[in-house]
Amino acid sequence: MLERKKGYDIVTEIGGVRTVDAAYDLFGKRLDAEHVRRIRKIENPEVLIKIANAIALCDPKTVFVFTGSEKDRAFVRQLALDQGEEKKLPMKNHTIHYDLKDEQGRIIDRTYYIINEGDKVSSLGQKMLRDQAMKEVKEKMGGIMKGRTMLIGFYIRGPAGAPVSNPALEITSSAYVLHSANILYRSAYDVFDKEVEHCGHFFANIHSEGTNRLEDLPNARVFMDRSWWTTYAMFCTYAGNTLLMKKGNHRFAVDKAVYLSNNQNLSEHMFITGINGPGGRTTWCCGAAPSGCGKTTTAMAGDKFVGDDLAQMWIAEDGAIHAINPECGIFGIVEDVNREGDPHLMDLLRKEKCEVIWSNVLIDEKGVPHWTGNGETPPAKGRNFQGEWHQGMVDAKGKPVPMSHPNSRCTVSASALANYSKENENPKGVVARIFTYSGRDSDTMPPVWVARNSDEGVVIGACIVSAATATEVGASGVKRAPWANAPFTPGPLGDYMDAQFKFYSHPKIAKKHQPILAGLNYFLTHEARGGTGKKLLGEKKDVKAWLAWLERRVHGEVGAIETPIGFLPKYEDLKQLFGDLVKKDYPKDLYDKQFSLYVDNIVARIDLQLDAYGKEQSVPPKFFDIMKKQRADLLKLKEKFGAIVAPDKLAR
Ligand code: OXD
Ligand code: MN
């Protein structure tokens, strides 16, 4: 259940502006004539009232209404430099931004859903009652922009006119945040009213970095009001905490899909990419992976890039699943981005091609950015996320300080990529036929396997496990990462799972558009398969072969080996695809290592999931039935063939 507009809207309650007249009155007092003129082009009363209240709450010195014009874009870029949030680098249109050394990821311990009494939220999220949240917003954000400029941007998350696009406001005192928004989202000042009318709502985001000192970080908060689709962020700068049009609004889009779409929408933490197949066809694939697990790389391995982070899907009248990317840029992790695995992205980073905002990487004495895993010679010294850096540097505890933070990023426009597809601008989206789920799993699942039906596919997504990554401050160990979307799923996971079961088995999906759902895992190590060392069994570029096999599979052009966990590829098909597409040999013993079922590991993984979901509310019984059946069938296999079952044993 999700009740919209329940309780009071916190910013309105604090700001006290409740009518359009009162909003105009405030604009007249707080904005100069030019910006009054700009704001008057917006007519939607709710939008005007929200903006007026944000001004009343934050009390900025000046207000800048961003129209999306080239002149305004230049103003924002210059302001980011003038405010010291970014610095120019020698390469044209490249800048560097640093977040505080202790705010290099999402501050999950200071992130809350604002709820009403009795509302249920995901067991993986934190909640705060409305009254308490109002107190904190008032205390921490009251007058936070004194002496500063408030920037107000109007955007649309997705191509204008798409049935699942959402208009969103970004209100911030950080020019870096608005500069990032201008690269990552479509500016929509001219069509904002129309889009709000068409959707019947808008998302709003209010942020200020405040004084932005290390000592303020304990006061940092990220609040998301599920009822009023408004976010508040304060005393932080990292885009994952501040540019809440991204993951803050993604959470609202998840709520909208799960509770308000009649099981006909999903909002996923997925890339969208097109894979070219025989005869000139393109098959579209959406894939989920937890932050920092190779999602951007997989997206880039496709031939036609639409997006690397978010996908919003709907079942259209033609009986197909259509998908759009709410974004038009990449806020990508740069660690391990290199020529071999990511040539297109490397072109943008190393050539004068487009605007790039670097964050938290090392800048050498010549102003050149460097990052771990780029495949280049590292410099002896430079400046990075924690200050001066030199080779061999250790922190106070004697731990090596890496050259760049593992969550260092680049912000670039997707349209600059050589494999960019203009389909990203199509309000009809792309027809998605392949859905993948992956995590950082060093010892259990094979590189690729396909669910036998959509219900088993939903279970693959539910069971992602992954080593923690640097995207969350303080996270460590191996974690469950359901659908790679759990950090962004506001409601109980059982509700989300139910929505997934109903979506993928929806009677509206036509037979000819049936998708396949699959697992992917690039992280199997030698030591997990009888060898030694943590080195990976595969290479980054192998992704092309796994994706191509899925592409052939959805068109019924390759056979498969049926196992209790789903279908596995046949050796001959992979060998062919490796030769044709990856241009390398694919030895049979590597195939055996990668695709043998390590029954005890898989059973342990199932037990972990049965145990964890057993503690969740409202998990559909179907989930437990599928898992228990897989478990029993795996144990039967073990009895017959032993604990390691080579795929050939199961081939018919
Ligand atoms: C991201 C994340 O930045 O998921 O995309 O953390
Ligand atoms: Mn992400």
C-alpha cells in the first residue's frame, strides 16, 4: 500500500506558503525581475508552491531559475568554478570535483524514508516518522542557503511523452549538483507544465551542502518522503546523496511501479543495451547489478548503448515490454575502466570529446586524471580524494591509500559515446527481450544461465548476492542484493517480489515478445574452481560472448542444457561465439570449470535466501516453492553424480 499525499508536506508546513498568490508574493520579494519573469512561465500551482516553500525554508540570497539555455548552462559551469566546487583541468571542458574524504559514497546510515504512523518500509531501509523528520529538516535546513544562490532546475526523467517518464525539480545551492543534473538529465523548463499535467505529479528534490566541512558530516541527512515525492539532502555533496533526481527519485519510481501501476510497470536498477544479432537485427537487453559490479561495462559491451544505470519498463498495447532510461548521461565508476574492457568510455575520458566532471580521482602535476585499474602507468604523486598523495602512501592505521577512491566517478553525456543509440530519445522506448541479474559472486553461480520460466527468473533476481562495494560508506562483507534494487526499494521486499511475478507473467505480454530472464556472473575465481589465487577465470571482454549467447537463445537459435537452476549454454555454441566475437579460443576445460554445478555452494546459497526471506513480511509462497524444489533437485543430482556436476553429465 502506498498512500499519496498522506500527512502534511514538510516543506509546505515549514515554509507556510499555501496559495499561488502567496507564492507570487514571495517571488516578487526574493527574485530579481528576470527570474520572476522566468518563474512566471511555470503555471502549475503545486510546482509554484513547492518552489516558494523551498525558498522560504532555505532563505537564499538570490534565486536562479535555470531554463536549459546554453547561456544558463555556462552560468552554472562558471558558478561551480567560482564556488570552488570544481576546478578546470587542462583538457577542454574537463573539471575535477572532490567530495569530503569521509563522504565518498551513499551515507546509508544517515538516509531515511519519511513515513506516516503504520507505514511499512523495506527491512533494508531506515525510517523516520513525519513529525520527527520535520523537526530535523527545519533545524538543519532552516536558512541553510543564507548568503548563497539557490538554483532551480526543471527536468524530465525519461524522454518527454513516454508513458513512464516523470518530471522532476532539482533545487540546490550546489552548482556542481546542477551541473551534474544538466549532463545526466533532460532539461524540461519549456515543457514542465505540460509534463506535470500529463503525469499528474512531479518529483521534487531540495538540497544544500551547507558549510560542507568534515565536522558537519554527522549532521548530513538524506530524507525521502514517499507520500509527497519530495527529497531533502543536507551537509553532503556526493552525487549519490545530493543529486536525488537519481536514486532518490528512482525510489519514488519504484513505489509508483509496485503500488500504482496495476502490475504493468517496473522501475529497475538496470542498464539498457542493444545486442546485434544475425541478419542485422538488434535485441534489447536490460540488466541489473549492484552498484560497482560491472553494470556500466556490461552496458558498454552491447552494440547500442541506451543507459547504464536505470530502466523503467511498461507493458505496451503491442504486447511487448518497452523500456526507457530516465537518464541521458552516465555517473560511472572509473575504477577498472580501461582500453581493453571499455574502449568507448575511455575515448571520452582521454580525448577532447565532451564535458567530463571527474570526481575523487587522482590529478597529477600536469592536471591529468588517473585511477586504479586504468591500465596505464601511474604517476608518482598527485592530489586525490584525501589530499596530497604519493606512491606507497599509507593512512594512520598503516593501510595503503589508493591512488583514486574505488568509488571515483566520471559524469559524461551518453550521447558522446561512439555506441550511443538515439533510441534513448524515443518516447516509445525499446522492446526489451532479455533481462539479466548479476552480482559479485566469487564461488557459486556460472557465468550465464537462463531461467526456465518467468517465475524462476524473478527468483534469480531475488537471490543476487554480492560482495559489498565502495558505493556505500561503511559497507563490507558479502550481502544479499535482491534485484540489485533493494537499496532503492522503499516498501517491503515481498511487495516488490509480488509485483515482479505479476509483471513478467502478465497476460498482456504476447507470446512473440516473451522475454528471457537470466543470471550473469563475471566474478568466479580460479581458487573456487580447483585452482589457486583470486584471479578471475574470465576476462572483461568475455561479456560479449555471454550477451550474444542470450541474444541467440531468446530467438530460439541455440539449444541449452537443462539443470535444476535453469538452462546452461552448450560448449560448442560458446566456442563459436568466443571465436567470432571475442576473437579468442574458448577451451573446454575452462567451460567445465565455469559451468559445472558446485552443488554444495548452490544449496548453501539457497539456504541463505530461504532463511532471509523467511524473515520478511508478505513474501509470495511461490518463491519458497521454487527454491525448495531447486534444492531438492540439486541434492538428487549430487546423489547421482557427486558434489561437482559437469554440464556434460546433464546434456541429453
Ligand atoms: C549509482 C549507485 O551511483 O547505484 O549508480 O550507487
Ligand atoms: Mn546505480
